Amino acid sequence: MHENELAGPIPSELGKLKYLTDFHVNNNQITGSLPPEFGNLTQLRRLNLFSNHLVGEIPKEFGKMILMLELYLSGNQLSGGIPLELGFCEVLEVLDLSKNRLNGTIPRSIDQWAHLHCLNLSNNKLIEKIPSEIGKLVHLTELDLSHNFLMKEIPSEVQSLQSLQKLDLSHNRLSGSIHDTFTSLPNGIDINLCFNKLSGLVPPYANFVNASIESNPNLCGNNTGLKLCPSQIMKKKNDPFHHKLILVITLPLVWTVLVGVFINN
């Protein structure tokens, strides 16, 4: 029933369809809130409601849909926090709550989503730090937490995400340095850390060659568009070749001046 210009609220009677396994009404004009009766659909595997006009909070009853594999609620106007009860959906493979108005923190119960491949919480109003439990999601191929208000350091547990192909943490308020944990991430990964408050040296790792790191004023390194770090400037000044180059340039000038003075005298 997707892309059919369906309008109006989702009827609570839907909760009586106890053997429903898939429900797709994305790209419509659905309004109102998510009925708690969804929790009765214990056989539901895929719920697709993205790009509608849904408001209100995600009901805690969603945690009763323990066989849920894919949950798409992006592109609505949902508010409130991410319910802790979603942690009971332990076989989730895809969770997309992007482009809403969700606030609060990313729940630490995310470590129960051990089968998750894609987690997209971008374009919300999430705050505080990224929980260290993110490192338990070892099957993640895509992690997008961009365009939120996340703060503090990127957790070192990110190094456990060995299947990751895309990491987008841009447009937040993340601080601290880009630590050595990124060395263990796969080469060729798409990394976007731009528009944060990161600082220090950008590590010369292969997976950072094409990383997006602009608009972090306190980052430095050899990457294009970045200033050199103080240690790099000092090393350059102490480079014997640097001193030889200065001598090669200045000695002929000094000799020319001396010859000129001798001739004039």
C-alpha cells in the first residue's frame, strides 16, 4: 500500500491482525500517532512507515514485536526518546529512525541488537555521548548518527565494528582526538566526521585518505586543507634538508652583496 496517497490515521484495529508479517505504507499521507496496538503484532517482521506525517512518541509496546527484522520510521515528525523496550527486538537487522524529532540519549540497551546491519538515527535531536555499547554491534555495515547534538569523544569501542562500510558522525558536537582505534577499521570505509569539534593530529591511516574531516578547526595533519601540527612544523624546521636549502638560497645572495661592496670600494 505504499505510494498510494493514503491519508488519515492508522486504525487501532490493525492490532487484531495477529498473523501479519509485513506492513508497508511508506510514502503516503498517514497522520496521527503510532497506535500502541502494534504491540499485538507479534509475528510482524517488517514495518515500513517512512515518509508520512506521523507524530507523537514511539510506543514502548513496539518492544513486544520480538520477531521484527526491519523497522523504518524515517521521514516523519516523531518526538520523544528512543524507547528502551526496543531492546527486546533482539533480531533486528535494520533500524531507521532518521529525519524525525527524537530527543534524549541513544539508549545503552542497543547492545541487544546483536544482528543489526544498519543503524540510522541521523537528523534528530539526540544528545550526550555515543554509548560504548555501540561496539557490540559487530555486524553493522552502516552507522549514521549525523546531524544530531552528540558530544564528547568518539568511543574507542568503534574499533570492534570490523564489517563497517559507512560511518557518518558529521554535524554533531563531538570533541577530543581521532585516536588509534580507527586503525582497525577496514580500508575503503566511507568516513565522515566533518562539522564537529575534533582536535589534534589526523592519523595517517589508509582508511583516512579520503575521509571527510573538514570544518574541525582544531584538527591538523598532512591531509588536504588542514594546517600542519606544531610537532610537524618543528620537525620540518629541524630537517637537515631544510637547512641545506636555506644555505643554497642564501649563500649566493651573500656572495653577491660582498662582491658588490668590494667593487664599490
